[in-house]
Amino acid sequence: MKTLKIAAIPGDGIGKEVVPAAIDVLNTVSDIHGGLTFDFTSFPWSCEYYLEHNKMMPDDGMERLQDFDSIFLGAVGDSNLVPDHISLWGLLIKIRREFDQVINIRPAKVMSGVRSPFINPKDFDIVVVRENSEGEYSAIGGNIYNGEDELAIQNAVFSRKGTERVMRYAFELAAKRKKHVTSATKSNGITYSMPFWDKIFKEIAKEYPEISTDSQHIDALSAFFVTRPERFDVIVASNLFGDILSDLGAAIMGNIGIAPSANINVNGKYPSMFEPVHGSAPDIVGKGIANPIGQIWTAKMMLDHFGEEDLGNTLLTVIESVTNDGILTPDLGGKHSTKEVTNEIIKRLIAVD
Ligand code: NAI
Ligand code: MG
């Protein structure tokens, strides 16, 4: 029997609605599997917690999270209670940084029954593997002078270690998918870091002869996302390029309420964190209509992460059968509630078994 200890942090707004829904789904997965159980501990850290304690998590919060196998987070932010920069940096970004979650994974796929802005998007099924600790989002730089001489400098940082590890992660992932990795580059315009990125991509590619590769400049790559979506499988990208590409992917997928993500710790010292892309959606909170699919798909990524890809794929197939049959929340044009969509997924999971 494998037991996974999961720290659940529903957070704010609809996080408190979709996290319990996804936990019900995971418990069903565990029931049908037999050999796998989840031991959830829920933490109330949120903006409401902040109002009471003047902090987003207790002082020993990170130590308490450290021994869990993973963190399952909903959404953080309620700007009526706490300014966003305080709530996000005090919880979400704090965990990402302090737990060395150096890789961000954002899958995007057009689900049957979900409207995409694309006319014929059925072959869009990609994963963006984004370097999440360095690159263009460095803290190195400065400002100098005033008036017409005023200038700002921001340095991009590409280490061999950081670049190799994100590329290896992308190749390992591609090996379990369609066996193709595309590197997002811009070595025709950025003359030090991107040729270095290309060089390391070629080196790592040699370690994976069974995986085909190509390298595309980010501008052309973005255009091909739209015109030739079927040519992509896994895309490995720097922090900035990955940020932009993954939002483009989510847009093609049709809706933010279904987009999942994972923040991966690769050195094994700390847990990884799984969270949907969407925020706390204050405009629909309490109405029972939040789309639970982003959070449930995030649970599928957690299953994959623990080597339970068969279960993860079963879960995704079930989610897609539910969207295909038009059992959708209002954000996807449907009439169903969070509970109805969740219960349908649970019912069909049991039927698969
Ligand atoms: P948001 O993602 O919360 O909402 C944007 C729009 O999408 C809203 O109209 C919302 O109703 C809709 N939406 C989002 N998720 C949905 C779902 N599961 N089902 C149905 N509709 C959904 O982004 P917004 O409004 O910019 O931010 C609201 C709060 O969330 C802010 O405090 C912000 O800082 C925080 N936030 C937190 C994130 C996180 O925890 N990772 C990410 C983005 C925003
Ligand atoms: Mg972004």
C-alpha cells in the first residue's frame, strides 16, 4: 500500500470550492486503485487567516509543509481583505521560491466539448516545460541617472545547471508522450544566452536518441502554435518565453477554469506543488458554479508525478468524456454546478473500474 501525504491549501475564494471537489475525486481514484491512498491535511492559510494573524501562514509554516509528499493548492488572493502582493508573496510565491520549485509545467489540450477560439483545434495537445528560477526574471540589474540619461538594466541569467535540468525534465516527459521536444529559442537576436541555450539543448538531446527535436525562434514558434498546433508535443522554454507560451496555450485551450499547472522540485529536498492556473475568482465565489476541472486536472498531474500515469490518464479520459457530453459549468457555456460536474466525474471513474 502506497500512502501519499498531501498538504491541501484551499486558500481563498473558489479555491475553497474546487479543492474539496478535487479531493473527493482523488479519494475515488484511491478507492478504485486499491494500492494507493491519500492522507490529506488541510491548512487554512488564506487572506482570512491573514486578518486574524497578520501573516499568510504561521512562522513555522514552511517547516510544517516540508515533510509532505506534495502540496495541493487552490488559489490565493482576496484584494478586498489583503493587497494581492502581500497575499501572493506571503504564501504562493514563498512556497515556489523556498521549496526550489524550479520547473513549471503547463499542459494545454483542447478538450472535446470545450469551445476553443480555433476552428479545428483537435490536435492541440502540448506541454510547456518552463524554467522557473532564473532566465529573464533575475534580480540582477539596476537603474541609473535621471532625465534624458535615465536608464535601466536587467540581466538575464542562464546557468548550465538550471538549463540542463529543465531540458532533461522536458526530454523525460516527452519519452512518456509523443517523443518530441521543441526548444524555444531566439539565438538570432539574443547573442549570448540563447546560443548557450541552443548548445545545451543539443548536448542533452544526444542523451535521448529516441526523442526527435526541433528548435524554433520564439516569434515563429508562437505563430506555429496557432497555424500548426499538431506539430508540437513538449516545448522547453526559458522563464519569460515559457510564461508567454503557456498563457497562449491556455487561451487556445479555451478557458482558464480548466488549465492546470505544477511547480516541480527536482532535487527531492522539498515537495512539489500542484495548482490550477486560475485565481480565486471573486466574481463567482459562493455561487457553486466554479469550474472544478482545472483543479481536478491538476490532481491528474500529481498522479503522473508520483508515477501513477495510468491512473492519471484514466482520470483525464473521464474528464474529457464529461466535457464531451456537455456536462459543463457556466464559464464553458453549460448549466451545471461544481458539484454536478464533480459527481459526474466520480460516477464515471467508478464505472471505469
Ligand atoms: P481569476 O483567475 O481569479 O479570474 C479571472 C476570470 O476567470 C473571472 O471572471 C473568473 O470568474 C473566471 N474564472 C477563473 N477560474 C474559474 C473557474 N475555475 N471556473 C469558472 N470561472 C473561473 O483572476 P483575477 O480575477 O485576475 O484574480 C482574482 C484573485 O485571484 C486576485 O486576488 C489575484 O491576485 C488572484 N490570483 C491568484 C492566482 C493563484 O493563486 N495562482 C492566479 C491568478 C490570480
Ligand atoms: Mg503568466
